[in-house]
Amino acid sequence: MGAAPDTFVQTLAEWSEHSNIFFSAVQYLLDDKGMLYTRHVIGRFKRPKCQTAADKNLNYQLERLRVKSEHTIGILKGR
């Protein structure tokens, strides 16, 4: 089996095509590297755009959430 890029899978996903059905105005997904940012998919500021203290703080907070999420998945898998 081959692998497909995240952007390709995202464009075909029903939640992406019909995001108004799957998400309220205040709901969103945290991106995985390679996903396209949309109204409902947000992610960290990438360089060189990450310059202000607020941008850096958002990146830090998102990374904390990502680590907690990964640890939770590891616990659920029994690792």
C-alpha cells in the first residue's frame, strides 16, 4: 500500500468538504503537519511569520496540547 499526503486526504474528507455540518462556528481542529489551514483547521505560526510574543505563545500552547494528546493516545494504546 502507498501513502497519501495529508493535504490530499483532507481535501477528500467529508468533514473538510462539508465543514459547516461537522463544526459549529467556534469549533476547530488542530492541524497535523502538512494539513491545509482553513476556517476550521488551525495550527502554529510558521517562520518567518512567528515574530510577536503572542504568536510565540500560541505556538507554545499548541505544542503543549499536542504533547498531551500524543501521551493520551499512547496511554489508550497501552504503551
